[in-house]
Amino acid sequence: MAEAQNLDSYMGNYADTIDYYNHAGASRGYVRSDKARAFDLYDTITVNLSNMSVSVDESGSTATATFDKEWEFEGPRNSSGKVQSQLKLRNVNGKWLIVGERDLKVYYTR
């Protein structure tokens, strides 16, 4: 979805409140503004995920996904890198929504 740069569709995966990197309890609007800035800055966004591990708690209502994320953003200023990321998810009315997003480890950035 990031590659399609469809912000509305992308934001449909987030809960109303998100622990977003260094901003605990950020609003969906805050996250939307941050994502919109990236979508506006870059003409092409390519993201590859690998080494994914997902664990679901005993109640089945929350999950944690940990994975490597490698990106290549092209525009007036290019950006690329690779990080280990973590998403926290909550099952809300049968849909898994992101309630936490952070990077655990930076492999490299350019």
C-alpha cells in the first residue's frame, strides 16, 4: 500500500491511537501527517519485508510482528536503508489494526 501511495487505504490499517516511534499515544491524524509528508516527498516508494515473525497472545486479541524492512525512496532527495521493525496489532471487530510501530535496530541508512 505504501508503494501505491494511497494514503486513505494505508491509514485504514491504523487504530485511532498509536504508540508511534517516540510518540506514545499518537493520534491517527499525527501518523497520517507523517505518512503524507513521505508520500509527498518521494515519487517512488519501494519497500521489501523479510524475516517476519508474528506472535499472537493467548487471548487472540493482540499480536506482535517483527520483520526486516528495506526501503528505497526516490524523489528530489533519495533515501534508502534497512531496519528491523516491530508492529503491535489489536484485533478490533475482526480486523487487525496497528496500535504500535517502531524500529528495533538500524542496519544501515543512506
